[in-house]
Amino acid sequence: MPFVEESYDVIVIGAGHAGCEAALATARLGLSTIIFTVSIDSIAMMPCNPNIGGTSKGHLVREVDALGGQMGINIDQTFIQSKMLNKSKGPAVHSLRAQADKAAYSMRMRETLQRTDNLTIRQAEVAEIMTENDKDGDGRHAKKRIVGVRTFSGAIYHAKAVILCSGVYLNARCLYGDTINETGPNGLQAATHLSQSLIDNEIELYRFKTGTPARIDRRSIDFSKLEKQSGDERICPFSFSTDPDEVQIDQVSCYLTYTNEETHRIIRENLDRSPMYSGVIEGTGPRYCPSIEDKVVHFPDKERHQIFVEPEGLHTNEMYLSGMSSSMPEDVQYQMYRTLPGFEHAVIVRNAYAIEYDCINPNQLKATLEFKDITGFFSAGQSNGSSGYEEAAAQGILAGINAAMLIKEEEPLVIDRSEGYLGVLVDDLVTKVTTEPYRMMTSRAEYRLLLRQDNADLRLSKYGYRVGLLSKERYDHVCEKERLIKKEIERIRTVTVGSSEQVSLCLSSLGSVPLTHGMSLAELIRRPELTYQSIAPLDPDRPILSDEVQEQVNIAVKYEGYIERQIKQVEEFKRLEKKKIPENFDYDTVPSLRIEARQKLKQFRPASIGQASRISGVSPADLTVLLVFMEANHGK
């Protein structure tokens, strides 16, 4: 029988947030790319929460932007409310979060893909990955090479690299109460054939679960009983390429309400009807984004839980109830939602549901997101056991870059834990046992004062430029920004103000103690109540600088001692990361290595001593034994 047969440089399986970033990266780097999706209408779809960013996730979006990705640009064009979170705390945990118009976000990303040269969009289900034995294998570790995919219709697509970005679609099923639908999110077709092909290629799969709340018709809500939540007065864009003046729009409002004892009573009395507690759901859910059932069960003493009520767009009546995901039966959902203040007459547009899906064990990946045992096969996003749009996009652009680097025979890109939240995310996935959907949090980053959302361009633009995703013009702008920051810091360290009456009056007006002797501007900025911006009246010769440069100067000076301390910690971290372990190192030849450590090292096959140190079950004593052996036998 005749069949379709085509060839591309790169194949991307899935067009969610990971797939979009991966496909855009490879296509923009000049490689012929085809992206497969079960539905073209689902490109960059937001099936759950209608927002981009949030605590620590906002860092990832800005890092994607610094590497040359699209998510930040896209949300800047389609947001309806924006807010910088944690502003009352230090800059390390400031995180930008924007409410999206979900339909506009998806459509704008789809238009971007359609306008991108070298990129073909294809609606089809990929049913099989095609591999062959890799002639470069050394015999000790059997290796394969990806050669393409086969779709459910039988069409064959050859490629030099394939990127798996299947999200939550693999063998997906949606559940609420006794209702079980063998579908992906929002009733879309699930991918029911690819999992078996992955298993046939000796890829280990997990079964995970996530969920989403009901969507309520805004016309049925009494907003007078809700607490209004407004956006920031001055909006900060996600993308470093977006002009802040162009995103100052009239914002929509979000709202806040709370569950109560009646809500909790209804949930407790119907737990036996929840598939989560009846044993119907097999997958493991996210600990840091629990369903309302989990909250009630695990926090029995808590009298109420806050629920954010968020519009899903400008042209829909659907309102999203953040914090109230559920898999309760339909009738119970009506009962519990109508106990919320303002929701006494709530009308459900879409039921809440849980979704189960297959994902891979990410320990099978390198830090480049390429499979260790299948050359040219990469994986990114929720198919890696992570959760969230932002985590997916970050993995997607990294996988796309490294697929391109592999084909071009150029140096792969690895972001380490000291360089970005993306580095923390990937390192955690490939070195730690993933027993639940992984969610990024600021607490996961050891060097979070260095990895702020405000300096992502200064940290990562060099990589975006190196691989070819950032233009020279944009990179030159970052270099000039860095130069101006350093120059201004040097200047304010040398400018001294005295204890004159004028200075004393100015300091008093700012709530600061007057001077008794001369002090540099840098020393003044370190006072908790003062900033670089607030002491401008004491600095008449100050050059005109952009807001973003002033912000970096203020942070660098105010937190100088803490920053220097973390830089020293990073230097020690880098020392261990530089001690590379050969890919096919034989741990059986190392005497005095504990059995558990030997097993874990053989399983994870770390790329460096630093990565080995983060594997559970490998002790400092094991690392010492390994280092001594390597230095004696490999000169490393």
C-alpha cells in the first residue's frame, strides 16, 4: 500500500508550551522542522490556569526570553492583568505573573508558528518512534539512534532529531466522580498509541495526575460579595525586548473568595465518591498544587481556603476558580461551589476534572534533555514529569537548542544550577527521583539571590546569542546595559556626601538618620530605608539611566555582601562541576565504593562529580573514593 513519506531535520511531537518553544528554536536556527499536534486548535492551549508566571515560574519565563524564546513576548501581547508578586520581600523572590486572555494567547502563538520559516504544522497523532542501532555505541551500554516517527495513519517522517513534547496526552483520561472519558484535556483526543512504542524502546514510564477546577459563568456570580484584586499600577513586561510604555493597558479585575465549613462538610461527606479516594485514579498528583479534596483532608483544622476568581479572557464569560481543582461528581461540584460567598447561584460551564497521563522517568535524560540511550531523541515539558506551562516552555527551548546543536555538530547548551532556574529544573529532573509532578519553587534554587527574575538577560543572553537565537542588536543592548551598571556602581562608591544641613533634611524626609560624618552614596544605599532612586537629590551629577539599569545598581549595592557570599559558594560548586565523568565510566572497577552508590551511579550515569553529589544514596565518602580513583587512573 502506498503511504506518505517525508524528511525533516527535526520532528517535534506535541504543540503545547514545550513543543512551541522547541519547534521555534530549531526552525529559527535554520533547520527544517515539523511539529505534530492532535489538534491545530490546541496549539499553546492553556487547559488549566489562565495565567503565565507566578512565584519562581516568572523567573523561568524571563529566562526563556533571555535565550530567545517566545513565551514572554506572547504574554506581553495577550495579558489582561499583570502583577509583580512578593514585592514586600527581597528581590530574590519577586516574580511576575500575568493573567492571560487564553484564546488570544493560543491564537497569537499559533500565528507566530505559522509565520516562521522552516516550520511545518501537521495535525496527526504520532504512534511510533523509529530507531536503529547506533554504530557509535561501545557495547557496554546498548545505544540506539532516532531516525523518525510513524503516525497513526501510517505516514513515515524521517528526521535527524525528534523532540517528545506530548504534555498530558499520552494515554490520557479525564475523571470526575464515576465519569471517565478517555480523552486529553478539554475533551481533546488523547494520544493512545505512542506509549507502547516508548516502552518497546525500553523507556520507563510513570503514571501521573493533575487536575483543574470548574469554570463558572460570570453572570451567575455576585461580585459584591467578593474581594477585588487589581493589577499593578505600573506594568512590568515579561520580555526584555518589550517597551514598558507599550503594555500600560486598562486591566481587568480578579477576585478573592473563601471556602467555609459548609464547603468542607460537603466534601468530607462525599469523599467515597471521589475517584482520588475510591482508588479509581492510579496516577500520583502534585503535592504543591493539591485538589480541594486533598486540602480538606490534609488540613482538617483549617477553617477556610482562599479561592482566586480569574477571568479566562475578554470575550468569554468563563471564570476560573484557582485553588479549587476537584474530581468530585457533577452534583457534588454544584453543591460545594454554591457554598462559596458570591457563588450561591453559580452555573457551571465546564466541570472540574482530574486527568491521568503517562510520562517518562526523566532520570533517563542527560542535562541536555537528550535520552542517554537513544541518540537524537529529546524530551521536554510535562512528558518529563514536570508540571506547569513555564517549566514546559523552559525545557522546550533547551531541548530545541540542543537538538539543533547536535545536528550542527556544535557544543550543546547546559545551564547549571548557578546560572538559572532552568538549570535547577533540569538538574532536579535528571538527578533526583521524581515521584510526583515537579513544580518549580524559589526554595529549590540554592543561589536564588543571583538568579533573580530582573537579571535573567544579564545571566543568559550570552547563550541565546551564542547558539543564534538572539540578534546581535539585542545582545549588544544587554552588553551595554551591563557596562552602564558596572560604571555606575564604581562611580557611587567614590562619591561622598557630607553632614550638611541640606543632606540632613533630605535624609530625615526619607526616614533616615542624618549623617555625623561623610559617607559614600553606596554606603547610604545599604541603609534599609534608602534606595539608589530615593537618594537622587543628594547626587546632582548622576547620569541619566534607564529604570532597568537603576534597578540593577540598587540591588547590586544594597545586597553586595550577600551576593559576594553566594558567588564564593558558586565557585566551589563550579569546581565540582568541572570534574567530568566519562559517559561510559565503569563504576564496577572502583574499589571501596559502596554497593548502593555503585548502583545509583550506574543508574543515573552523572556527567560530573557535582552532578553525582546530588544523587540520593551517594555520600561524600563515596565521592572521595570516586575522585581518588579517577585522579589515579584517569588523570581527572
